[in-house]
Amino acid sequence: MTRLDWAKKLGEDVVANHYVFNHNVYDHFEDVGTTSRGTLVEINREFVSADVKVAIGGIIAHSFAGLGGGGKGVFPGVASLGSIEANHRRVAEERRRGGCGYGIMANNVVRFDMEEAAGLTGLDFKVDMVYNLDRRPLEVFAREGVSQGGGTAGIIHNYVQGSVHHNVYGQFGKENGGHLGGFPGLSPRPSPFPKAGRVVYVGQWHSKRDMNPATTWVRSWGETLEILKQEHGEGTKVAVYPYYGLQMPPFPENY
């Protein structure tokens, strides 16, 4: 983040009168312990040395942690790349057994490991917000520390900025990228909805870099309807889910 980004997020007074730093996933960590699942927890040295540790975040749906918020703001928030990868390597196995996904919190081993890791950091206070599409907070939650198919899915993917940069899953070249990104020579990227026979992304702004070989990308609903007709025939029943502010389907355990 730049100074302007900091000012927009924190305010000019904070930036002018207090130290503000970007987190570096590659260097300057303290080893604060190991979780019961064997994850080495390396945390930003500046954060560990602080007299008071407060984390602020938001509660939104997450593809394998279930929901954002909680200990996730610290781990992986200010963890080393190696520690993040150690935790995230469990995702593929847990997805196969249905143990993690959007909205899945009960018995989510990946999430439990994050919370346990965060508990080793000495976090003093956590503030989480639930907010709407206008980024206005609807509810604020604060507390001390942290607690321990076969059909075709059509998804509107019409975001001009594309996917965000991610050190673990991002792509840095045609044949290389983050260690868990599923690029050539590494484990293949699975379909985002394994129970669906086919996943179709619909949108105007496509990026070849983001196109998962396990999915189909089209630019209009007309193209999507042709695919549905070919695969399922005329008169097929279609379920249409409205846009959810938190991107949370009503029954996430079915996805």
C-alpha cells in the first residue's frame, strides 16, 4: 500500500503521527510456536514486539476458511509465506471430504489451525465488522483475543479489475507462480465447485491469466444459454440465485 492508500484507510492524522508499515511475507518474522497440527507460526516481528496488539477485519464469506474475521486477520494476515502455505496445503484434502468451504465453520480443520495459530501471537483485541455492498458497517463485533453435483453452475464474473494479487496462489509467469497456485509442474487447480459437472463464468472482462482450465469462460448470457441447451436440453429447470451482499448462498454446505 502507498501513503495515499494508508490515508484513505486510516486517516491523515494516523499516517502523519504514527508509524505505518506494509507487511512483508518474505522476511522479518518471529517464531511464536507450532500449532497442534504441526504448522510453524512465524509472525511479523513488528507486530510481535508491539505492546498492544489490535486487529481489525470484516466478516465475509471465504472459499475455505468459511468466513473471514476472527484470527484470520493475524494468521495468515501477518504471517510468513511459509507458514501460510503450511496451513493452506490442507485445503485440497479438506475440500475433498467436505470439511471446508463457503460458510463451513463446524469441524473446519483449516480454520481451526488458523485460530490456534492466531492464539499464539498474543493478540489482545479483535474488531470485526459485517458490512453491505456500499462498504457501510451493519454490525460491529469486538472481543479480547481470539477463540479457538452434476449440473452446470453459471457465475457472473463481471469485475473490471480482475483477480487480486496473491503471493500463495498468484501467477508470476506462464509456468510459475505461488506454490499452491496450480501452475504447470505443480498440482492442477481444481474446479471451484467440484459437485458441478461444469462451471461457466459469464463476464465482459476476461483475463487469460485467470482462466482456470477446469472452467468455461463466455462473454454473454446468450452463449451461456446455448451451453445449457446443448448439455441439458430445452425445458430444463434452472435455479437462479440472487446477488448476496456477502456472496453467501443460503445452504453453503451443498456447494
